[in-house]
Amino acid sequence: MSRPLSPSSRARPTAPPPDPALADFFVCDIPSALPKDDMASMEHPVFSLSTRPDRRVLRYDHGAVSVEITPSVKGLATIHDKDILIFCISQLVAAMNAGRAVSRKLELTAHDLLIATRRETSGDSYRRLRDAFERLSGTRIVTNIPTGETVTTSGFGLIEEWSIVRRTASGRMVSVSVTLSDWLFRAVLSRTVLTLAPGYFELRKPLERRVYELARKHCGRQARWQVSMKVLCAKSGSASPLRVFRKMIRDMASADLLPDYQLDVVEGDLVIVTPRAAVIDEAEAPRLPEGTLEAARAVAPGWDIYALEADWRSYWVITGRPHLRSPGKAFVAYCAKRASQK
């Protein structure tokens, strides 16, 4: 009669093999990474548009999607705090494009983050950066917004944790460790992200940034996007009465400062968003032959080749969209020149 197996001799389920695309931590060291934003928070109002501490509990429902956002004592995370997440997402996507392993835990240089997001590097800027980390980790979100192919109702902070790894003698943060929420990291791995115009960081008014996000998400490169003023107000997350919001949008349309998109307020209380000519139509853009990206990586090792491609295509537009007999060779030469200038 056989004896039952002892606990030590029973077969144990084997852990799944580690994903070679994942690392224990990721160092943010890619120059000129294109700014990227996750599509879920671009479409739905997750960040406060207030410039003062906002301690409201926010609730947003649209169709089957629900979002509840609870602040910490420091207040809700603001749309300017989101710059930190955009920087992290941009670095991770650039690394994936370069074939590097990525992780939810990132180590970044505070100075690089400030420069990439068009901020000053004064002592006060470092203090505000620390406040932003605290609001991002303290703001709690309960939502069923899917990221990737996963739809769950869960609560989380936008960043799971953060810590100052290294300081200067004066106490200024230098190196920072950030762990993104699993919700946000899934969006990166599934590439449910969109590229932002570099001019996004030069928009100082919170509502301008929010309206640009909505234009980028809903209009993209389509001929136009039409939305009612009431729906736009709700999707923006603005706390202003509709009549005040309406005036702000009219003023925004008159100022015409949004990168890549133009706003028009028309009869029927509608807002029409149209892309500017600088937004490249993929059908007319130069086509790179097979093998071009590999050749470009060889002459610009460590660079985000897709960021370089976007810069090159923008340069092609600025110079009058000339006919290129050999787009592949032109692009490789451009990458080699950019790498040599670093």
C-alpha cells in the first residue's frame, strides 16, 4: 500500500518562465524620446484642472465606464503632475521600440525629467516636482476603464511608490525611483498610447492641455471631430459652469495656441476640431523600405528610432515636403547626423 506523499515531495506547480521583455528595474536614459500618453486618461477626466489644492472627490460616468477619484490631504493629482507619467511612458515605449527590457519600476534623473517637460531647473522646480510625486501616489482611483485587453474594476494610485535615491549636498533630489501602477503599465505593454506634440508641454493653462488631449485622442488625423459644448465640458473634467466653460473655449479658439489642431465654435453650441496641415497624412509621407530602421539603429545606437523618424518627417514637412528619390538613405543620413551631434 503506497503512502501519501509528504508535503516536501508533492509536485509543486512551476512558475511561468520570466518574460524576457521585463526587467527588475528600468533606467530612463533614452535621449529625445517622443512624448507619449496613455489613451485611457486622455479620453476620460482623471486629473484635476485646478491650480490650487483640489480636495474634491470626483465622479465621472460615460456609458459603461465609471471613474471615481479620491484625493489625499495634498489634493488631487493635476494635469501638470501628469508630466511625470508622460515622461515615464515615453521612456518605456522608446525602450520597447529599441528592443530593450522594461519594468514598472523606473529610475530617472530629476533634471532630465524637468528638461524633457520644458520646466525650469531651479530649486523651486525640484520642490514642486516632489509635491507632484506626492499627489500622484496619494490620489486613489476606482475605475473599470480597460487597459490593454484587461477590464477590471479596481482601486489604485497612479504611481505605486516613489523614493529619492540620491540628493545633492544642498538636499536637492537628483535620482528618483518610481513604480507605476499595474493599470498604467499594462497600457504601456499593450501600446495603447498616443504620441503628443512636443508643444504640449508649452501649454501652460490646464484646460488647453486637456482640450489638446481630447483633440489628439478623438480627432487624430481625421478630417474633423465635432462635439457639443456640453459633452466637451464633461469630458474635460472642468468644474466651471457651462456658460463659463463656453467662454473659455471661445477664448481658446481665438488664441489658436493648440499644437496640431484648430478649434472653431459654430452654431448649435458645437465645437469643431480640425488638424493643421503640419499633421502628416501617412498616405503622402515618404515610405521607408524594409531594413531602413535596422540601418538607422546601427548609426544611432541607443536612440529611440521612432522618435528620430517622427522628427525627420516633421523636418520633411517644414522643408516643403520635397520629393525624395531614396527616402531610406535620407533617413539613415539624418539619424547619423543627429547621433554625431549628441
